[in-house]
Amino acid sequence: MNNITAERVIKRQYNTIMDEEAKIRRILSIETDNSLPEQLSFGLLVRVEQHLDVIINAQNRIVLLQQIVKPD
């Protein structure tokens, strides 16, 4: 695989991770004291988990691509 292509894909995945992290921070900045209804708190939890799934997938892609480009 072309190293330049691999670097671009890895950079794109890092950007995805950074974007998802910003989204999680924004969700967590919402007031989450006990005044929120339980359903809203559950919804926030689900959204955070969805963003974490995207981060995990991006990390897995980076690792896999690094192994393909530079097998040890």
C-alpha cells in the first residue's frame, strides 16, 4: 500500500477521533444534575456510547492500517 495514502487515511481517522471527542465534551457539558428527567439522562448516556463506538472503530482502523503498511 502506498505510504502516502496510508498516512492520509490515518490522518482522517485521527480527525474523526478529535471530532467525536469534541462531541462527547459538548454532551457532557450539558447540565446533568438530578433535575433532569431520567429519560434525558439515559439518552445522553446512549449518545456518549455511540460517539465512543465511532472512536473505537477509528482507532481499530488506524492500528490495522499500520500493521498492513509496516508489518513487523
